[in-house]
Amino acid sequence: MIGISARDWAARAVNAAQAGDRAGALAVLAEALTFHPADPGLWHYSGSLRLQLGDAAGAAEKFAKARALLPGNFDYAVDQAIALSADNRHREALEVLEAVEAAGAPFAHYCSTRANAERGAGNAAAAADWYDRALRIEPRRPKALHGRASVALERGEADALARFDAALQVDRGNPYLWLGKAQALDVAGEVEGARQIAQQLAEQAPQFTDALFFLAQLRKAQGEADFASHYAEAARRAPQDPAIPQAHARTLAGMDLHAEAATVMAQARRTFPAIAAFALAEAVHAGAAGDHARAEAIFAGLNEQSAERKVQEAQHRIRRGEYDRAEVLLAEAEPLLPTDISAWSLRGVLWRLTGDPREDWLHRQAGLHDLLPLRDADRVLATAIARLHELHDSSPMPLGQSLRGGSQTRGQLFDRREPEFAALHAAIRATLEDYRAALPAPDPAHPLLRHRGANWRISGSWSVRLAGGGDFHIPHVHPQGIVSSALYCLLPPGVTGNPADREGWLELGRPPPDLCVDLPPLRVIEPREGHLALFPSTLYHGTRPFGAGQRMTVAFDVTLADKRPE
């Protein structure tokens, strides 16, 4: 074997891969690299095969080896970045790409890869620019056309629909492009056209769960009570796909239909008995529906000891009043999920129920939750409100969110191109720094204060408009953030200055109804127009219904950023 050249080893691997034996090809390459560890081509081909097999993390590692051996090869850098983005490590991908920008920028595949990484990292404007560069070099590049159309939709650009049509001329069989076109039609108010495409996707590509969810969204917006029934038809068309019942149950649970979600997962357990996660999912939905005996029986038979199982069972134990067992489970989960927002939220509830003084440390320290005047409110708020009304007039109530009634803007509000939202974004960021400055001292054990001095970024931005007569937010948490928010843009008459009934006020710390514990909020905040409520994401929060008028807010999550500027 020692006398075999790297080229011959590569030929053996290629022959195995072309015969359909990619695992065998990887084994050949692994052996080859023991004899030729300094050959960049072998490392690169190993990365390519791993990426084809869906092992993005392994592919990124192999591409990094090839690049270290041949640092001047910018194609290796591009492939490494592709693998990193596929592994949702977009900011690492950007670091790799920035290092070879001078060599790569004249080439369409570099520009398109750079745009994809920028988009994944939340840099929508930069993504649009790099997609445009790619298309100037190669106007019919399919991935660049698709990516640019998607960014146009996300940013609210007027030509989003035209961009999807242009991309479909090049790649007509791409279901993701058809879904994008349907979403663009919906935004443009052409709901029937959007519905026709979504229905066709559900029939022709039943395993395309993103399309199934979009169809459910359209059906719910049109008032259909059985808005998710097409999932069952999709499961009948593709009975071998376990992702369909998972998505079905998730959609039902997102509208508080927990019993129906539990029924779907019970059937999925019978269809896919080898998938242990389905038993946990049925227990979770059954418990949320109030069927604690059913949930108990399932938990008793589970062998899985993952952190997720411990957190979910802790929630079940709280419902049953078994606080000691819940405390043990959450303590066992913490080393595995030290920053998990949902787990910390449950600990906060549990400590309140048991009178544990750690709850004061977690949620009651001065400065952790506050209502602050928005910087430059007189200058930025009125024009932003006018724009927001335009968006809300064509926005639905989303599925799977905390709203019960009202509407929520689509996409990321602060990725949009309107200057009114850019000005509002800047004002909010300045106010956020006022909040940070008043926080308690850094504390490495605290889920928020451990990040007091870190680089923060605003993500997940949106606006909600509620109407009087029953619209409200159910208590919930935002598991992706460290700080959550509500900027009060517009309030109905009577919401302020009504300490007796507190209609429309923000409640912090009241658990959701499905947790089955009777705890009052630890703080109720009176809304004030032009003021920003900020609080740890570990706090459950919701709103009280109000009688008449409109209540408009802008909300966002604060997440951690790296050294790259927003």
C-alpha cells in the first residue's frame, strides 16, 4: 500500500463513489490519508463526499485540512464556507470567505456563497449586495437568483414576486421557489393565487413540510376550523416520512390544540415504533392538554435520558405538584443545557412555588425588568407607526406564536429597507444600552447577567397589532433570546391610568395555563406610548385583553453577536 500514489488512491475512491458506495469511498480515503496526510486533494475530496452524505460538520473539518495545506486555493475556502453554512455556522463561514475576498470576488460562486453566509448570519443588506454581484457575473445562476428573491421577500422589496418568476424561468422544478412565489403572492394580496400554489405543493410534494405549514397558515387566515387537515392527506401520500406527523402535531399545538397533537403523535408512534422521540412528543402534548395520567404512563416507560426529556418531564412534574422531582430533573439538565431559556423559565416558576430565595436572584434584582423611554421617540415613532399600519393591513395572525387574534408582520422588521425602520432600529439600540447600563453586576451563573458585557445584537424583530374585544398574547417565553421586549407604539384609550382592571397591560412571570399552576405575575407593567419594556427572556410574559381600540407594539429578541458589526 505504501507505494500507491495519492492520485491512485483518489481514483479508487472515485470508482467506489461512482458505483454508489460513498461509505466505501470514504473508507478508501481514510486509508489513503494515513499514507498521504499532506495531500490536500485527498482531504478536499473527503470533504466533498461528506457534504454529499449530509455530514456538514465533518465536511467542514476536512476542507479546513485541505485549506491549511494549500492556503492559496480559494476554491477550498469556498467549499469550507459552504460546509460551515450548511452546519449553521455562518459567521465562521464569513471569516473564511473574508480571508480570500480579493481572490474570490471576481467569481460568481464565491459571491453567491458569500451572500448565503451573510444571509444566514442575519446580514440581509450585505446578502442582497453579494447576490447582486453574483448575478452581474452570471445572470442565470440558479442559487443566486433564488437567494436574491428570498432576500427581496424578507426585506419587503417591491420586486420580490418578479424575482421569483425570474428564478423559476431557470429552475422551474424547484419546490422552494414555488413556495417563495406563493409567499410573495400572499404579501401582494393575491391570496387565491398563493393558495393554489400551496395546494399543488401539498399534493405533489407531500414531504415538503414548509409548504404544508404555509397552507395551514392560509387556511387559518381564511377562517377554516380544520386548517391542518391536509397534513393527514400528506401522511397518506408519503406514509414512510416521519417528519409529516411531527410537523402536523407542531402546527396543532401552536394553536393550543394539544389533545389533537397528542392524537397525531400517538398514531405516529404506532407507525414509527423505532423513533423514541415520538413517545416524548406524545407525552408533552398530552400533558399540555391536561391528560396527566397519559403523560405519566409514557414518561414511566421512557428509557431516553436526554436533557430535553429531563426538561419536559420537569414540566410534567410541576403540573402534578411534584416539585422535588422537578427540581432534581432541572438540576440534572443544567450541565447539559446551561443557557437553555425554557429550562431557566421552569426553574423560576418552581422556585416561586417553593419559596426558594434563588428566584429573587433570577428575576427580582433591580434593573432586570424596566420600562424605559425610547430614545428619539418624537423623531422616529410617528413615521414608523404609519409604515407599520401599512404592513399590518396585509399581515395575518401567525400560527405557532403567542398571539390570539390580531396580526403580526412578516419576516424580520429591521431587515426591511424602509428608512423609518432603520431610524427606529437605531433608537431601540440606543435605548437597549440604557437598559444594559442599569443592569446588576455581571454574574457568570445568571442566564442574563453572564452576558452583561458581551456583544449584543437585535434579532427576530416584528410588530404586533391587537384589537380590542379579545386579542391578547398568551404567556410565553422566547427561547432564542437573552432579553425580550415590547415597544409601545400605539395604545387604545383607557389602557393607561386604569389600575383597577389593568386592561392591555403587560404581565411578567405569570405561567402559561397549560402549566396548571396558579401564580400571579411578579410584575404588571402599565404600557406607555413611546416606551420600551425590557426583561430577561427567562420570564414568562403575556398581555391582558382590552375592550376597544388598537394596541400596536414592536418587539425583538436580544441575542449574542460575535465581533462582526451588525
